Amino acid sequence: MGVTAAAELVLGDSARQIVVVAHRRFGKTTLAMQKILKSLGAVKGGRYFYVAPTYRQAKMIAWEMFIKILNQA
């Protein structure tokens, strides 16, 4: 799953917390999944979150993508 050139800047940022204000189809979900996967294991016992307006939306939007990415690895 690729990301845009602008999203590459966010992926390369080492800040602990990042806020991204972006338009539709920017690739925010893909960017978030890649950032979480890139950070896994960086901190022993670390916790990672994907936030959406509701639990159902988070599951519909990100969970399927997360499983798909993990199955490709």
C-alpha cells in the first residue's frame, strides 16, 4: 500500500504525536496503519491506537486494512 509524497513526510517524522489535517483520499488510513506498524516494538509494552468517531467506523475502516497488511507480511 503506497502513500503520497506528502504522507512520506509524516511517516518520516519521529514526533511522539502527530496531527494530520487532510482532505478525502489523502491516504490517512493507510498512513496511520503504516505509522503504527512501523512503530510496533519500538517501546517494550507500547500501546498504539487508531481513533475514529465510533468503534464501528474504526472496525469498518481500519481493522480490515490492518489484517490485510499483516497477512501480506
